[in-house]
Amino acid sequence: MWAHRLVAPQRLEMTEVPAPQEAALGPGEVLVAVAAGGICGSDLPFFRGGVSPDAGPDAREFGTPGFPMHEVAGAVVASRHPDVGVGEAVVGWAPRFDGLAELVVCDGDGLHAHDRRLPARTAVMIQPLACVLYAMEQVRPVAGRTVAVIGQGPIGLLFGHVAKAAGAARVVGVDRVDRSDTAAVFGVDEPVRASSDLWAASLPAGERPDLVVEAVGHQTATLTHAVEAVAFGGEVFYFGVPDELVYPLPMRLLLRKNLTLRSGVTLERRRVLALAEEYLREHPELAECYVSHVFPAADAQSAFEHAVRPAPGQVKVVVATA
């Protein structure tokens, strides 16, 4: 089968490797023929050459076929999961970040069979949307409140949309890239083009948001800026996979402002994937604007080069086989 290998920082090569075999599947595992994969912000540090500080025994690294990609959509080729059938069109997680390949072994509990009428290159957005919906379930209701999202990449824009749909009175999006062209469709009332530290320092006391979502990731300072920006008694949600084992935190400020800090991985994956597909049906405008760039599988190098350089008008970058 074909697969891409990360052979050096920011350098992918397409090659032929042995395909995973149905006989080798463990209980609950599913073999998926990948039709599309979305490039996530969590993939990009690996593309640049980084290594996860909490990598376990299943972690992938340079030279591993299919690395680094975990948002996948495709067709089930073989299954040892009781609720996932052969031939189903599925979307979800490639748990070992090895989805940049023709075939990938997935945990069936991290897959959802979606409506076949939804093209794979669109269906792949169900996975990040599921993560955002689960995160928003963890915070206090946002109806009538002000929500700010630091980072207006693919995940940050989804947070804005979900917050607005949940009744947020005002949604602020903060990014160093100009996102004014996409703000309205994603429910962002106030797009702010600024670094998060300058934005936090400029806020009058009466305009501080009740909830700040840190959706940048891969740096430690932005969490401090979120704590500085949020209103007294508010909440901060840290979203994403941290690159460091220890993050500095302004603990005195957290204490004095009576804040709540939340984070966490996405659980109940099959449930929230189904919820995300339903959300997409209710908000079809997302399907039209979320995936902004699609590259053929043979040109995954260009896809990652685009994703690693955010630009106005660029939202989700997808690699597709058809």
C-alpha cells in the first residue's frame, strides 16, 4: 500500500509499505481504507520535527508509515468491532497518528458510520467538530455570556460557531492572522487581529469575557494570557495537546480572580461523533466553508506546507485520495 513517511523535519516522502492484515486485527480494531484526512494543529509540531513529551509505547516517529495524521474518513475493509460493519463509511481517529496512508488500523470506539451522501473530504470535519462539542459540554452554559477564543485556526473557528449556536451573547476571536473574511459565518462577532498578550492587556474591566478558550496550543504563554483576559469568576478552557510536561501558570491571578481552569481529552467518542454529524446537518453552512483546501494524496507535502503557514481565507486543509 502507499503511505507517506516523515523522513526529516517538514519533509514527507510517499512510498510503498506492507499493508496491515485483517488477521492481525485485535479485538475492537477496524481496518479503514482512507479516503480523506484532515491536517490538525496537533499534527503540525510532529511535521516540524517535534516529539511528544508524553509519548507512550504506541507513539509514532520519523519514518513510521502514515505519520503524522489522526483525523481520517474512509471505508471499513475489515472489522473486529461488533458495532462497525465492513463497507460502512466512517470518520474518526487514527489513534497512532498514522492515518496518512492507504490503510489504517483504528479503534472501533473512535469511529462513527456517517451518511454516505457526505463526501469523505467533508465528513472528515466531523472529528474536530466532535472534539469541540465535547469540550463545550464541559464548561458552564454560555447562553447570554461573552466567549473569547484565542486562536482562529480550524479548531478556534469551530469553537466560535458552537458558542454562538449555544446562545453566546458575544463571541470574540483573537488571532495574529486576519480572520475577518471568515468571522461572520463562524459566529464571531468581533474578530481581533492581535497577539493574545496585547489583546489581554488592552481589555477594559467591564469587557472581559466570561469564558476564554485557548485554542492555539503548542506554546505556554497563551494560557497565561487567557487567565489575564478572563473576567472575575470566569472560566478558561485549554484545548489541545500540550507540547511540554509542565506549563507555567499565574497561580496568584487564578486565585484572586476566582477562576476555573478546565481541560481534557475527548471521551465518549462514538457519541460525540454522531452528535457532530447531527450538528453538521443542522448547520450546513459549515460544510461549505470549513474545508478550504484539498490536496491529492500524492501531494501531501504541499498540503502540510500550507497548513503550517496560516493565512487569510485558509481554514481546514485536507488530503484526499479522490
